[in-house]
Amino acid sequence: MSASAKKVTRNKVTYLEAISQAIHEEMMRDEAVFLLGEDVGTYGGAFKVSTGMLEEFGPERIIDTPMSESAIIGSAIGAALMGMRPIAEMQFIDFITCGFDQIINMASKMYWRSGIPVPMVIRGPSGGGTKGGPFHSASPEAWFFHTPGIKVVVPATTYDAKGLLKAAIRDNNPVLYLEHKLLYRMPELREELPEEDYIVPLGKAITRREGENITILTYGAMVHQCLKAAQTLEEEDDLQVEVIDLRSLAPLDYEAITASAKHTNKVLIVHEDTLTGGIGAELAAILAEDLFEYLDGPITRVAAPDAPFPYAPALEAAYLPNAEKILAAARKLAAY
Amino acid sequence: MPTPVKMPRLGESVAEGAVGAWLKNEGDWVEKDESLAEIITDKINAELPSPVAGRLAKILVKTDETVPVGADIALIEENADVSASPPAKAAPGADGAPVKSPAQAATPVIEVNRASAGNGASATPRSPRVDEEERQRISPLARRLAQEHGINLNMIAGTGAGGRVRKEDILAYVAQRQATPASAPRSPMVTPPVAPAPTLPRPMPEPIYAIPTAAFAPSTTETGEDVEIVTPSRMRLAIAEHMVRSKRTSPHATTVVEVDMTNIAKWLEKNKEEFRRREGYSISYMPFVMKAVCEGIRKFPTINSSWTEDNKIIIKKRINLGIAVATDMGLVVPTIYDADNYTLAGLAKLVNAVGQRARANKLTIQDMQNSTFVVNNPGTFGTIISVPIINQPHAGILSMDAVVKRPVVIEDDAIAVRSMMYLCLSFDHRILDGAGAGGFLQAVRTKLQSYGREIDMY
């Protein structure tokens, strides 16, 4: 391998490395930032996000905690109230339910009750497709999306993984940052990141592909499935599909959503989480309430079925939304 | 005594207008400022608000008829019989049969003359009409578009699943109606005033009058498989007429300067996102150039003038900058009034607002009048030098082209990479000479190059 080729691969980082970089840079920038969670110290995190950080920052800023999500999140709230900027890691996002009360009853309402801001980030690996079964594949966004007082962001690319996490750490509100474990080391997502400091603002969607005929609203790992489907639709059906990556679920980018819907007049919503009461339900309600007369076809959703996440690989493959399912729904919508 | 409604003046160079559609029927009650009709002129389409409240007594000008500005187009009876109260919100359906909901009112029936039969059958729980309604499938968007264009949905065959009428069907029908001079009969339905969809191109009506220009004398047009004959829209014809007239009126001369935009480019690169997030609208090179143009005009006021037909020069004290905006339908040049009174952020906001209105086809009469000088920005299309044609009756027009990085020899004979832009001024040589035009351009350039690394937007 030539020296220059080596250099290129080294400069292109993974989605996971982008998350590590964001934590590292923010801890360097601001002494109030610290990381706490299960196995984040000595072991370097279950997915190695915090490898080497204990050595670099010491045990007061990289804190190995007992196996209690409620204690991790509760401690983070306390620290945030005292002016710190904690990053609380959930080893798998499925276990965030053990800290549910702390988030719903404390973190999200604290500023409203006391006027004291709670600048904290809760982050962890979410999503399926990794044969993780019912306790290691959750997409928990809808529970928190429903709760006023907490922001929810879902990065789909390496650039956004870093920029959104930095923005989340600098935000003065509790932010739930949902990384997707399937994307952690995906070679296609390797990307060269800017050397200088940057953020991706919370509350701003991005158009990943422009189109005329259908808008797809999506986020997280599904962005890549949607882009794949959009490519096929262009090649085989001559349809121009616009793909909007929401990036932030709370707050939603109302303007981007409505502008695109007004442009294409047909909207398909895709998410990995289960269908009923999901993010797509709220998006559909917004479109029906505000843009009814702009719609040229039914608002359509592609999501996981309302069932627990299966373990058997064949069942998992059938359960998860994918480019094929998106393609079928888009074709039906286009023909409507 | 009925109050006459007059054809409004929509734009200063506009002498006549046509009624695109009556939004009220004779006998209808209208509130003051309620939309009465859709007026179509060379430049913009606008809804005409009623000057008074009353009953629309008589329509004097038919749909698609062109009349001079100021002509009476309708009469409104103000002291209408009080006992005749305004009609109920739910208007009768197209067939005159009673309806139970607005949706039903808007649903066309297949046979218009069912009215008489319908009266006796209205008590029947399942009248044949319900079946017809189920058969006629229409998307919400298609329904709205049909109303806006005054289209009877019976005229349209749906191509969607199950024969559903959808957007493409309406747009295809409108395009076809445009191409056929004898336009299809309009629906008798009362069309409520609905804001136009910003992203859909509005259909242009058939050209109603000929442009009185030798350049447009009828020519023998070859037809055949190798060519396609396009009838230009009214706006296209208006632009064509204006361009020929301008070239004939003003002896154009063009001069170009090169401006170093490096500091502004760097500032934009660094602050654009943040500005947009903070202010809710974006900023580009445009406000910087506008600001510099105002400064140039202050130093060389004759740039902001007009040559009159009786050979005088009118120098205008207000600086109202027209900015060229490309829309789906063609070029429009809305006005930013008193541009010299605003900060860079203020100009950015106005440019943004007027651009949005232009693209949404929502420009007002005010937007289209009183400009004194035009800044054109073809640079957004990547061009590097453009020679613009003057917007009459101005003395000049400035084109800003793309800001591109070029190797440039700087002060100490070193070569550096700088962000450069050409500014092209076309001017009326009757009013200005090269010295005046060059002086103005120098002033604009000096202002643009005076910005440092930190720029105060407010």
C-alpha cells in the first residue's frame, strides 16, 4: 500500500470514531463535560467508543458506574443542575427504560419547575439489523418524542454523528442522542471530516436527495435504505424521489417537511420503529392538518410491524423495513 | 347608485388587463376587500378585492376580455335589499340540489341537468348521485387545482389508480386548454378565492392581444416533424416586447470591473449557516452588492435617472432597487424600496421575502412599480460575464456574476488565490459616458473591497 493511500484511509473515519471524536473534542474544549456509564472506563465502552479516554482524562471525568440506568441518569441530572455537562451512556439503548422515571419526571421537567437548565446528553446504541434480539435492538424514540422538555436527535451519517453530538453537548436542555449500532463500523459510511470545529444544528433536517414526484421523510439507518430505493425508482420507474433526513425528531424541522410536501404533493414516511404511535403518526397528522389540499395521494407509512423485535435472523429480516418494502410502497403511492 | 369596479393598474408599464376569472357571480354578495375577480396582466396575476360591500349587480367584462386600465368592469349595489341576506356558507352544488357539506358542494356531478330530477328524489337516502360521487375519485390537491383554474372535473379523465383524478391530469388539461385557442367551457361553480400553490406553475392564459411590434410581425412558420411550435405565454411576450423596445430606445454601452470579494466570501462561508439559523433567512452576495450600488448612486446620482421623451433627464432621489428574480414562468423584477435605508441584514431579509413572493406568484402591485435601477444576479447560474439589457426607463443595469477563485497578482507582485467577481454595467449612453459609468463602478468596487474580516450586518 502506498503512503498516500494509507493516509486517505486513516483520514476517513467511521460513524463510531466520529462519536468518539465529538466526546473527546468537547471534553478538551469544556471541563464541565464528562462521561459516565457502564464499562465506559477500564473497558473503554461495550462498543469501544471511549477507548483510551480513562487514561487521558482520569477517573473523575470518565466514570464507570454500577449497573443501574436510573442511577446513571439521576446522577447526570444532579451534575447538570450543578453546572456540569454530563454525557450519560446507555450500554444498549434498550435499558434506558430502567431510567425512564428520571428522564420523564425529572430531566424533562426540571427547567420548567425550577428555572435551572439541565444540560445533559443521554446516548447509546439503538436499532436492529445486528441479530441482537428483543433486548438489544430497540428504537425507543417515540416514547421521548412524546415528552415535552427533551430533545431527540438521530444521526444517519458520520458527519452528522459528530456534528449533532457536539451540538447536543452544547445545548442547555436534556438531549437524547440515538446512535445506530448497525452504522458504527459500516465501511460505506467512512468519511473525511473537517479538521475545524463544527456542529450540525439541532432542529434542522437535510435533503439527502432532491426529487419531484414523491417525498420520503425518514431518519437514522433508514435514510440509507430510502436512498437505495430512490435510486432504483429513478432507474427503473423514472421517478424523482426526494429524501429528507429529519436528523432531529424533537424539535422537528416543520419548514423542511412542509416545503418538500408542497413541492412533491406525495409523502412516504419511513422509520425502523414500530408503526403505531410512532414518529410517522405525528408526521402524518401534521401533513393532514396543515397540507391537506396539497396532497395528491394518501400519506403512507413504512415501519416495523407492531410486534416485539424477533431474534431469529429470518424473522428479523422480515420484520425490519428495507429498500424493497420502501420501493413497493413508493410505487403504489406514485400510481395513486 | 351602484359603485363601479375599475380595472386596476398592475405595474407602471401596464396599460390594460384581462379578467382571468370571475370569483363571484352576478347576484352574489361580496364583503369589502373580498376577492372579486382574478386579473391578468403582462407581468402579474392578482386577485381584485372588492372596493365596497354589496351585491354584485352586473358583470361588464367577460372572462378573458381585455380592457384598458381604469375601465369599469363591474357594478356593485351597495344599498342592496337588506332582507336578501348574504348567502349561506354552504353554496348549492353544481346541479342546484341541496348539499350537506362543503365537500359535497365541491364535488361535481356527471349530468348537470339532474337538478329538476333531484328535487323530488332528495329524500331518498341513497340517491344515484351518491354513486356518481363514489365513481369520481379526486385527490385533495387535484380538487383544489380544479377549483383554482375553474375547471369542471367532468371534463377530465383520471389516470390514477381506479381512474382517480390527480395532479398530472389537471395540469395536462390546463396545458391542453392553453394550446387550444377556443378554451373549454368554464365550470359554473363559484370559485372561492384560494391562495395559489407556491410550487406549481400557474397556467398562462392564451395571449389575448397582439404585441404591436414589427419584430413580431406574422411570419410563415414551418411545421413538420422536426420542429415544435410553442405559443409563448403572455409573460414571455411581454418580456420580448420590453427587451426589443429597450434596445431600440437606449443606445447600450457596457463596461466591466473586476472586484476582489475574498473578505466577503470568507465571511459568508463562516457565518452563513449561523446567520440563517439566527435570522431565519439566508444571506448571499446580493445584499453586499446592493449596498455598494446605493453608495455608488449617492456619488453618481445620474445612474439613478431616466431620459424622457421630451429630452430631459429626471434624476430620482429615492433609490428603489429592482432585483431580477427567475421564476417558473419567466423573469420578474420586483422592487426593494429605499434600499439605501437598510442594513445588510435588512436587505437580505427584503430580498428573501420578495424572492419568495415572486416564486409563489404572490407579488403585489406595489412590488412591481417604481424601481429606479436594477441589480441582476446571473452569477447564481455560474456565469462569469453577462451583458444585461436595461429595464426601461432606467439609465443603467448592473449584473453581478459568479464569485470564483482565481490566481491574482496582488500588491507586492505576488500571486495569490482570491475570490473574484465581474460586475457588468450596461448604461444608456444618452445619459452617461464611460467616465460616469466607470466612476460609478469604481465606487461600487471600492465599497465591496472595503470590508474586512469582521463585517457588521446591522
